[in-house]
Amino acid sequence: MILMGSASDFKIAEKALNILEQLEIPYDIRVASAHRTHEKVKQIVLESTLRGVEVFIGIAGLSAHLPGMIAANTHRPVVGVPVDVKIGGLDALFASSQMPFPAPVATVGIDRGDNGALLAAQIIGIHDEDVRKRVSGLRQGFYEKVQRDEYQLLNNIEGNYYTPVNIEMPDIDKGLFPVSSSENSDTDTPMVAVIPGSYSDMKIAKKATMFLERMGISYDMNVISPVRYPGRFEEYMERMADVKLFIAISGLSAHVTGAVVALSEKPVIGVPCPMRMGGLDALLSMVNMPPGVPVGTVGVANGGNAAVLAAEMLGIGDQKLENRVKRLKSKSSDFG
């Protein structure tokens, strides 16, 4: 279910529709303002949840409270797409991502309706193998486009000292990512991989793991930097090929989330850490990913919301976990 705060947001929503059409995912789209049509938003969310909608996408600009209001009225995952109306969309980005516990919004980059839809598809793909395969094919299409663009660009270089190096590229027919063997995986395979980029991120990582424990979600946690130890990082990602999703926790330029999403087609939840600038540097570099590689970013230092978001994603196909999410959210509000 896609909700727009205004009909003027349709140009951003259209990016989402194009992705959902390519991936053959049924959707509905409505216009409802969190501030001007409060009851309409609530009614759409409550009825849609009862009717089996699995993921909500909230698209809004200015003081974009629409995604947060959706999250307040459902136990399903909510993807937020901030829209650039004023000040570069930063007002909408902060309003969407900086949500209180336990009402997470998986926020993607400003105006990135395409990444919002792709993240929604990755979430659905956790329990729908056909959707997951179509997502994989779409990601491969992005790779091929980059290859074509490079070929066209380099063909037009005529410098006297241009000396191309012969580089053997990987065979993408074999797939871009480690092969998941979920049908045959060992029962000890964790559901979630939690990856702090450094030991200074552990306090926030422990908030996430504390709530994963509380929700009964199995996880692995490994402190590893893709910048300091790139080889070890890639080996770890290969070992975690069978997990359902990733929680990546990082400060500064937030390379951890970018490295995870580059090496996996599973959903990635990002938690920015306030090491410098109050975490603003990490938030901006984490959320504003290019087309095709979304990171569902929660608020700065909000490891608890990352765990709740993971539970919402996994609860789509797990009735017991879904009930735990409902109980957790109902204890913090009048949410039924």
C-alpha cells in the first residue's frame, strides 16, 4: 500500500510503481495527509492491515509525519520516502527517520521512490521465493546497465595516453551474490546478521540484540569493518548468505551499510552512529543510496527500532513473531 501526503508527490510515487510493475507485485496507491486527513490515513492503514497488506510505503515532503503515522497504526513494516519540497528534503528525511521506539520507519533516500519499492520487494521476498528471484534479476539488470554505460563512455575516449588495462570481469550469469541454500540450510542458521563497523558501535548494537532476544529472533553478531578488513568482510558475507536480513551499524561515512547492500540482495537495515556531527554524516551517507541498492535507515543510535523493524519484516510469514510485535507495540501505545 502506497500513501502519498499530496498528489504533488506522484512523480516520486511513479518511480515506485515502475519497480513494482517490473517485479509483478500487486499494489494500491492513495492520497492522504497525516495532518489534513488524519482519520483517513488511520482508516486506510487499519483496514489495509486487516486485508493482508504486507508492506506500507509512505511518501511525503516538508514535516513528513505520514510514514510515522502509518507506523503508529500497524505492525507491518513501513518504508518512508522523503520528498524534496524545501531545504533539499532534509526536513522530510529527519521527520521520517527519527522515529521514537517502537515505531520504526525504514527510510530511504530523498526522492528515491524506486528504492522504496525495491526495499518493499526485498521485505516481501523474505518469505516469497518468486519475488526474491525477480528482485535478484532486477539487481542484475542494474549491474548490466553500469557495464553498458562504461562501454559507451570508454569507446569515446581518444586521449593519446589512454592505456586501458585488460581486466577480467566476473561472470554475472552465475549470479552477483553468494547462493542462498535456505531450503537445505541448517536449523542453526541465524535469521539476522548484526554488523557493527567498530567496537565503538557496540553500545548501539547491544540495544538491537537485546530486543532481538526479547522477540525470540536468532542472530549472529560480528564486529568487522569493510574498510579495514575488506577480505574478512566479504568472507563473512558469504557465510551469512542464508540469513533473512542484515542490521548494519556504523558511524562517520557509514561504509558498513553500503558494503552489505553491495554484497547481498537481502533487506538491509541501517543504524547511524553519532561519532561526529551528532550522527548527521552517518545518517546522510547511509540513507542516500543510489538506485537499486536501498538501505532502510532508522534514526541515529536507535538500535531498538532496528530490531523492531526486523521483527516486523520477519513477522509477515511468522504468526508467533507477528503476535510478539503486536504485544510490544501495544504496550507502548493504544495500538490494538
